[in-house]
Amino acid sequence: MNYFNTLSLREKLRQLHQADLMDRSEFNDGVEALKGKKIVIIGCGAQGLNQGLNLRDSGLDVSYALRQSAIDEKRDSWKNATNNNFKVGTYEELIPTADLVINLTPDKQHSKVIAAAMPLMKHGAALSYSHGFNIVEEGMQIRKDITVIMVAPKCPGTEVRAEYLRGFGVPSLAAVHPDNDPEGKGWAYAKAYCVALGSHKAGVLKSSFVAEVKSDLMGEQTILCGLLQTASLLSFDRMVENGIEPSYASKLVQYGVDVISEALKHGGVSGMMDRLSNPAKIKAFELSEELKNIMRPLFRKHQDDIMSGEFSRVMMEDWKDGDKKLLTWRAQTRQTPFENTPAGDMKISEQEYFDNYLLLSAFIRAGVELAFETMCEAGIQPASAYYESLHEVPLIANTIARRKLYEMNRVISDTAEYGNYLFYNACAPLLADFMKKIGPELAGKNYNEGKDGSVDNSLLVRVNEALRDHPVEIIGRKLRKYMTAMRPIKTA
Amino acid sequence: MQNLKKSGISIDVSGLRVSYDGNVVLDGLDWRAERGEGWKICGKSGTGKTSLLKAVAGKIKFGGKVELKFYDDTEMPSEAYYVDNWYRFESLDGDKNFYYQQRYNKQEENETLTVYAELMRFGRERGLDYRRAEPLLEKFGFMDCRHRQLLELSSGEHKKLQLVCALWLRPQILLLDEPYVGLDKLSRKNLNELLDALIGEGATVAMVTNDPELPGRVRRYAKIEGGKLVEVDRNCSEDSVEPILIKPVPYFLQKSPKIDSPDMLTLKNVTVRYGQKTVLHDISWSVKAGQKWLLQGRNGSGKSTLLSLLDGDHPQAYSSDISLFGRKRGSGESIWDIKEKIGIISPELHWYFDPNATVWNSVASGLKDTIGWFLDVSYDEQKQIESVLDFFGLLDVSNRLLSKLPLGKQRLALLARVIVKNPQLMILDEPCQGLDTAQTRLFNDILDAISPFGKTLIYVGHYETQLPKCLDHKLELDQGRVIYNGSI
């Protein structure tokens, strides 16, 4: 039963509204609350391994519980843990000793994993999640003596490790499940866990299971994956229709998203738009306004379905059906022309990606602002909405630069992948007419060519104001200050 | 080896102008090199040696004229091949986003190509016969690391791999930027023999180095002064040494650091294995406060792995009998508790250092043990930073980006980072890589000057003649085993 739907409206809103950036001084106790406690991590993939390395290097006692079959077959998870000299054992061996069990398995396995682990947990132990889906959407009931917390680093596992080793960290969301905090120690544990990851140096957002799930699902299926997939596939097809060399178009789309969102990461939407010439910026602004009008109902539908639980109900039906829809959509994406046209080996300079692919800046601005606005309308706070929209765009874009949409859909969770296809399937037809108007100067060729660069000054002032004064920019400037030491994602 | 009498012009440079970061580096430089000549380009750090080689190789923008002449009376490829002073490799995903000490964190999926796959890629691109690479691999002790990933190699092994590629290619023009950096003595000797043979076959070789031991066929010497090439008539490594004014040791360094335990480091029967490969065999070693150790061993003998156990960077330290600063490893301490007591420099630390940090921030980060710098420093700490910058002659560049400085200056700044907190233990893993002769002497003199004040240090260096005098103990490794452990 969906946990969120069991709550009163008052309680729903209270939990959705939970979003406070925690002050550094809240972490003065360091890792003390977890010192000497037995921490058992379930799962040793990228998050599991890298988080475990950080926790151990922060002086905590970490071991890994794996399924008997993973140990017997010496699967990658077993090798990851043993090659780094961690103690590894079965659920039966390790979980009864644990003071804190950290579940870092994929979403889809949560119900099974928790059902197996919970009976083995000792009285008064704690259980940590990095995603609230299982608690909120699947309504998993946890034994009442167990403390349930969430710590969710907002970066891939290798970044979690890399930033820690340079003496920094990645931002995290933290939460304590209000139904499962019998001893009142939930926050002490969550904070110590954040410190052990290094996240207290980059910003910890005090959130709730509900706020995390409802914003995370929304972000991943709209701006992060859905919109980037839609923009990539439609832009490529349109460029080819407009006579742009396919290998050039392929390269522009594959790497452009990475380069352009890098500017977003450091300077927000206005920082990204500032990379365009004045006439190009005004054009991109106008296009993005149009895109926002067309796509707003779709964004709202996604948010509404997430809030009502309809999205997870339908998706869980597909789980039961052996992922039939997911696998069909996955196969369809792999057959698209963009996926099957290798990027050419021509050199494209950083600025050329902005100048020759103005359409993408318009798409990204529209997507970021829409996702942010729609989340806030639904009661999610600006800080949560920022982390689940703008903040993650460069991370997803980077996966596309690596190996196109195939890589993006491989790296993200099944939940995100399912939501992404859902969005794409609805959004592509919605934009059909819009795309017909897109000429080569908006995608494929330099917009500035043959123009003298003059603009209406008062129009430019208004456009700049609209960009800079958007609420996503105001909260973004504040949160990015915490991450002043952010390093460029790639150095290539 | 046959010595073909082939003559003619090979490199013809006239009026070369190069600017870097707004400063004129080369200013109307002229240079002519004949076929089959060996050139050494030496001199102080920051004079534009690297820029010259890069311009000749067409790797950077320049003004003026660079003409390269290639000949078809030889099978050697018509190419000017440049060997960078640092090895730059990519992950399988094509980016270069690696992090400090990543090689000790084992992930199941390979992140980079293996050495063998990288060689195959290089050979395929250039149409080379793999059988001709094999003797080179053997000569540089590479036969056993065919299955190792690029990420796992030490800095010396990276250098060797670069050289193997260059020597396998046998280009008509070979440009080497600091080819000896990180190489042990035997490898340097091997390299010189191979380069002699190559020059004998008619290749033109130019190298930037301050190393005095050169291939016999390197007979022309030059340095860059005022942006122009000045030929000198003999091996110029000592000429560039200018008298150095050593400033008084900053006051805070004249104090002994606070020592947690007279038994600073104790390792008992430590063994490190990766799968089947044993990297360290049964090492027992104890370092007492106040001792100054030299750590020696050939490339790949396990020095860096040993040091990573001491600095909290190696996961296998948790399962070994190691005590650091009087506390058993894995007894609830964090790596930051350990790093707080250590000042460290290594080729890896330099390689992975934050490219966006200024010199000031880089030095400041030594106080917080971060790579770069993110937290406020106190007034006293600020004074410490400034006095160290002054001591190393870096005050005038303190607001510049570290990564934009010449390599030698970058090194000096990272050395300042080591001592800025007056650490209990200094770990100096090839600290003078990339320094010119004068800078090396400056640094070793500084060590000798501060060492009487209760300092403890571990020093790795491949050049016997370039060591500080204060060293009093030695640990020598060979293939992961201790072959000497005692006083010197």
C-alpha cells in the first residue's frame, strides 16, 4: 500500500515541505554516533563499494552482506568487496551483528532484500536507504523497533569516492522516517553517516522520504532523462532532414549536451545562456518560452501521476509482467537513427557547440525551469527541486557523451529508465509541429552567421532579468556556494 | 649497429615566437639541427624548453617558421614524434577523469586499457610490427605487466611505456621532454643505449633534460636565454646552477613538530597481493621519530605501494599489522587523522592535483590535507603560508594557477605544501622530479637546513648525487622484498 496515500493532507504537505540546508555546525559531532558500531552494507556495486570505502576511511567498521549465490559464484560484488579487504559474509552471518544496515541494492530488489534482511536484524538496529521508493511507493512496513534513515548522495559512486579523497565531498539528501525513529537516534546516525561520506562539506539537505521520492521521480523522468532523450533524438532527426552531415549532427548532439550542461553546472541557466551571443540568447529564450508552453501540461501530468501513486502503480505492474514495456521501449531507443550514427571525427570547439546548437540551450532552459516550477507548484521546496533538476543535468549529460542514450539508460535506475521512455513517448509527438519550424541555423549551423549582432537593448535587458530572477537561479546561487570547490566533471 | 652516413638538415626553426598565458616565452628563436644529431636542451625551469619541443612537433600555436625535413632513403617513418613530460592516458570511456590514489581502490570493471591493449592500439594506428616491441618491453622490465591496467602503473612505469612506444616507432625526429624523470638507474642506462642506436640509424633526437648522463651521440648542447636558443660547447647541466640565496628558515619550522609517539611507524610482516601478484613480501620496518630515511628500489619494486600504506591510501593497510604514530591501523582512526600528521609529495599527488587551484590555495591545502583548498585558514596559518611562499621564492606567483606555471615551479609549490604545517613526518616520493639542478639543490639544502629541528622524513630518489645530506637510514626494496634495512 502506497505510504504517501495513507497520510492526511496536512501530513503529506508537512513531509513534502521538508527541505532545510543543514548548517556546518550541525555536524560538529563528526562520526561519533557511529564510532565502534557494526555497519553492514548490502550490495557492492558502484554506490555500495565507494560509500563503504569512505565510511571505513572515516574510521568506521564496515562489512558487506551478499547473497550466498553472489559469494559462491564470486560475482563482481564479491570481488569488489574482497579485493578491497572488506569482510564479506552472507545475510545470516552478518546482519544479526549489525547496528546499522545500509541497503544499497537497486530499487527493484528492495522489497526482496528487506524481506530477507529484516527478520535477521537485531532489536533496536538501524536501516538506511539511499532512495525512498520502497518505503513511500511500495509502502514497505519496517519493524517498529528499527530506526529507518536515508542518506542519498547526489552523485555517482565514483564521484562520491573521488571527492572524498580530495578532502571534500558530494552533496547529499538525508532523512529520518517519522514512523520509524523509536529511540530518537535517527538524525544522529544520518548526520554521522553524512560526515563519514564527506557530504557535510558540500551541503546536506534535511529532507524526508516523501520529498525525496516525489522530487527524484519527477526530476529523472522529465528534465534529466526524458527531456535529454527527447531533445537528442528530435534534434538529430531534424538536422539530418535539414541536410546537415549526419556524422556531424551525431557528434554535435552526443557531446553538445555535455559541454552545454557543464556551463549550467557552474553558472546555472543564466550562465549557460550567457555563452550565447546576444541575438542567439534572445532567440533561444523565445524558443524556450514556446517549449515551456507546449510541454507544461505534460510535466504537470507526470508530477500528478507521481503524487497520486499512479506512476509507480503502473510501473510495478510492468515489473510483475517481466518488464515487458521497459524492454520494448529500450529496444526501440536502440534502433533510433541517432543511436546508430557514429559521431564523426571532426573537431568541434567548445564554443561551436553553443553557437551551432542553440536549440539545445533552449531545450535545457525550458526543461530545467519547467521541472523546477512544476515541483514547487506541487509543494516541493526549492532546494529539493534544485537538486533533482538542474544539479543532476550535467551528470546525466556526461553519460550521453560517453556512449549515447544507450549509456544513459544503462547507468540510470530501472525506475528512471521506465519514466524516461514514458516521457519521451508522450513528448515527441507533442513537439512534432514545433520541430518542423526548426531550421539549420538553430541546430547544425552557426546562428550568428550573416548577422551583425545587434539587438533591441530593452528586450535584452528584460530577457536577462527573466533568466537571472527565476527562482531556480536564486536557490541555485545559494546551494552552489556550498560547492565552491566543484571540479569540472571532465578534464578532456 | 651500422652507422649510415646520412646528412642533411632535419629541423630548421627561424624566428620562432611562442606566448603562454599572456607571457612571451620564445622570442625570435633560431635553431638548425642536422640528421643524426643528438641535442640536449637544458637550463632553468620556465625558460621555454617544453614550448620549443611542442612547437617543433606542431602541438602548440606559434609564430615564425618551423620546417621539418624528412627523407625517404630510410624506413624510419617521416614523423616528428613528441614524448610528453607526463603520460596522459584515458579511461575506456574516453575521459581523463581519474582521481588521486584511484589505483589502490579496486573495481571489478576495468577502467582503462591494459598495457598490452594500449600497445596494440598504438601499433595498429601506426602499422607497427608487435615483434619489434617485444625486445623493448623486455629491456624495460615490462614482460610481466601486459595484463595490468594503465591506471595501475607507477609513474616510472608510465614513463617507460611512453618511451617504449617512441622507440618502437623509430621516428626520423624524436623530441623527448624530460625522458629520465622517474626512471631508475638501470633504465636510464638502457634508454641511453637505445637512443644511441636510434641516432646511429639517422634519427634526429632532441631532449629537454638537466641530467648529466646522456647517450654518447648526444653531442650538441643548448639552453634558452631571453627566448632565444644559445648553443653551449659542453654538457651544460652544471652551468645553469646559479648561486642561491638561502633565506633564513621560517621561525615556525625551527620548532620541533609535536610528536605523538617515538615509534612513528611500525610494520610487521606486511604482505600486499593483487590476485596472484605479490607486490610486497613480508616487510617489517620501523621508523623512529627523528630518523631520516632513504627509500630505494628499482621502478616497480613496491616503493609507492609501501608509502601508500603509510599515508592511509591503501585499503590493504586495514588487514595488515601496521601501527602509525603509535596507533594500530584499523582501530577506528580516519585517514584524515593520519594525513594530519604527514606532509607528502609524490608524482601521483602532482598528477592528480586540482588544476583550478592557485599557488596560494595549493600551499594552504597542505594545512587541511585536501587536494586544492576549501576551508578558511586562521591568521597564524595565513602567516605560515606566506612565510613558506617567501622561503621558496613563490610570493610573486601566489595568485597564479598552479597548473599554468612551469613544471619546476609547480613542484616547488607542492614542496612548500609539504612543510607548511611542520608535519611530524614528511614523505618525499621523488620530490625533485621536474626541478632543474639549481632548484633541486635549493630543495635539498632546505631539507638539510630544517632537518635538525626534530624532523622525520622518508625520501625516495633515483639519483645518488642529488640527495640531501641529512639522510641517515636506508630501506632498499627489490621486487617487493627488503634487501637492506639499516643506517647509512
